[in-house]
Amino acid sequence: MTSVPRTPGRSADRSRLGALTTRIQLGRAMTSESANYFLLLGVTLFMVVFGLVMVLSSSAVESHNDSDNFFSRFWSQGAYALVGLPLMFLVSRIPRAFWKKTIWFFLGAACFLQLLVVFTPLGMEIGGNRNWLKVGSLTLQPSEAIKLALVVWLGVVLARKRDMLTQWKHVAIPVVPVAGGATALVTLGGDLGTTMILAALILGALFFAGVRMRYLLTGVVIVGVLAIAVALSSASRVGRIAAYFGGTSVANPDVDWQIKNGFYALASGGVFGVGLGNSHSKWSWLPAADTDFIFAIIGEELGLIGAVVVLLLFVVLTIAFLRIIHASTDPFARVTTAAIMVWLIGQAFVNIAVVLGVIPVLGVPLPLISAGGTAMISSMIAIGIVLSFARQSQRDAQTDEDALQTAEAGALR
């Protein structure tokens, strides 16, 4: 019997084909998350842990005064973080199709809860704002749910209309009646700070969706006029503006006290701070030390260095959002991520600007750091949505790479 000699070239091609096939199979079975995913996840977890530490430090005295327990507010905030963490990971596994099918329901439910706040005895007023829903021992902020639902709704609607956004009618409908109506419900509760954040995220979503600049400028002018009208319609808000310009708030004298003691806290911190846990302002000198003015406590205890670190954390968070926007090819993911970025970063800017005296007191928490259960959970769910987009972008890139490798393998046969 005569043996047929093997062709060295054909054997090498078969070995290369087998290696490529194995790589494709392993890639599908063991797809790793992208660097953008880990960047966003890492900075989020660090900010949550840092926030818990600062909530414990800033709230210990008031917690003891309220409940004879130095840790009561910290345990409450920690419980909300433990709820938000698994929700964030769960949402990061939800496909985009789920949101496109259900977002009208979620937005309607959030608006219904806000209606209960404004028009029923279940609504609770704090500091002149009727923005809380109290059911038994449970207190919620439906306006946070409106933020969350609205950013996804804007992504869905503007992605569907992306080829018609050059026409003002398709920009105005249904954005103005639906998004504007949801914002109006929050405004009826008197929460100007949250209203401004909602207006900012709506305009941000329109900008990243590609709406013409003249339409956006018109929207900015309209929002500005309405904001001035709402600010002047309340004695409490007029007092805050007066306090900002050095006057005295007759309707709310605590505003003057809060602004001045916020400055004292920042000034006493110096460069290196007085040390973690050593704040003097938290001893009933600074109202809302663990919520709206927690940045002042950070500046006092951790000094200029600690304050700059907080600013850098939000810069890194912004970079993570922008990288995910750049990596995504889905208009829905891009617009939704942009709206969430404007929401969280814009709210951080407002909170810090209030503490620094750049703008009048508005009363919005510092995202992921301030005490506030509903705000914490809604922010973490929003970041979970962005994490799902980062995962999907990675899978899309992996699919394209697998297709290219399969084509190369086919060419070798």
C-alpha cells in the first residue's frame, strides 16, 4: 500500500482554523466586561462607601438627639445602599427591549405617586416643599422615580424620532406634554431644585439626541422665565434669594444661619481638615449637615484635599459616562446615558454651588453621597441602566469580532 504524504501547508491551515474556532468559542463563553463597565462600577461603589462614611460622621450628633442612637441615620442609609446595590446589578442585566416596552407604565406610575403627594393627605411637606409620600412608617420621594422614568422615556422617544428631530413639531410632541407635565407635577409640590434638575436632563437629552440649537435655546429661555416665575411665587423661595444677596429671609430665618455656618465649616477645614469625625458644625450648628450641606462637612473634616477628591470623583464619573456614550451605537442608549449624566452631574454641581454660595439654596442632595434613601436607590438604578448599555456595547463589539474571525477562518478552508 502506498501512503499519501501530508501537505505541510494544508496541515498548518487546519491547525490555524482550529485555533480560531477555539478562540471564538471561548470568547462567546467567557465574555468579559468592558473597561468602561468597570470604571463606572468602581467609581460608583467607591462613592457609595465614601458617602456612608460621611453620613455616619455628619449625622451622629443629630441621630443621638433624635433617637438616642448615634448610628440610626447611618443604619438607615446603609439599608438603602444594601437595597440599591442588588437592584443596580439586576438592572445591569436587563436588556434594552424591556425598557422600550414598559417605560410608559413606569412613567405613569411615578406620575401617579406624585399626584398622591400633591393632591392627597398622603403628601408630606418639609421645608416648604411638598415632595414626600408618607405611607405608615415608609417615606418616599416620587420625584426621584419621575427622574428615573423620564430619562429612559426620553431615550426611547427621541431614538424613535431621530430622523424627524429637525422639525420642531416632532421635538415638541410628545416631549412638551409628557415630560413637561411630569415636571409640572413636581413644581406643584414647590420643589424648585428638583424641577430645575428635571428641566436640565430634558434639555440634555434633546442636545445629545441632535435637536437643533435654536430649539434648545428657545427651551432654555422658556425654562428660565418659568423658573423665575416659580421662584417669585413663594415667600420661602424669595427669602432664599434675599439671603443669597446678603439680605435676611423673613419666611425662613434658618436659611441665613445655614449659609453662614456652611461657610464657617469650609473655612475652618483649611487644606487638610480638622480630621474625620471632628467637625464642630455638625453639633447642631449646620442644618441638613448629612443631606444638602454634606459637602460643607467634607470640606471641614477632610479639608480642601477632601473637597477636591469629591470633585475629581464626579469628573471620573463624567468620563465614564462619556466613554460609554462614545462606545455605543444605539441612539436609545446614547440619549438615555446622556440624560442620566446630566441628571447626576448637574445635581452635584447644584449641590456644591449652593454650599459654596454660588447660587441660592435649592435643597438637592449630593448624588451617591448625601443621606436620602429614595435618591440613593434611584441613582444606583440609573447607573445600573448605564452599566447594561456598557455590557451590551461590549457584546456587540465581541459579536463583530467573532464575525470577523469566522470570516477569516472561512477564507482559510
